[in-house]
Amino acid sequence: SDGVDDMAQGILIVVEVDGQRSCLLVDEILGQQQVVIKSLGMSRDRTAGLSGGAIMTDGRVALILDVGTLVESALSS
């Protein structure tokens, strides 16, 4: 993968789950948009870390992260 794994080269996004702050390291921020989230219709086990999807104005599908599950998974490993 070509993703960033060095904090000096990426962007840290601060998230808060149940009053506890954590950071997500990302390559870039593409923008901000209000969307309607649709369920993926798949079992929860197969989509751990995702809460749903949204159809963007250009027709692409964006996956919505389940920040709580991601943070819980990172803390338990």
C-alpha cells in the first residue's frame, strides 16, 4: 500500500469516543460533506469498522467509518 505510516508525513484527526480522545492517521483530507448514511445490509462481523455507506453526488460510494469500533480494536491489540 502507498499509505502514510509516518506521523510527520500524514495528518492526525482527533476523534472522541465515550469521552476518550484518540487520533487517526490519514494520508489526506479530501473535504467535508453532509451525507445520508445507508446500512450496508451485511452482517456486523464482515463489516467491522464500517457503519454504512453514502452515495456521493458524482455517483461514487463512500464508506463511513465506525470510529468507536476502530478505537476499541486499536486499544485491545
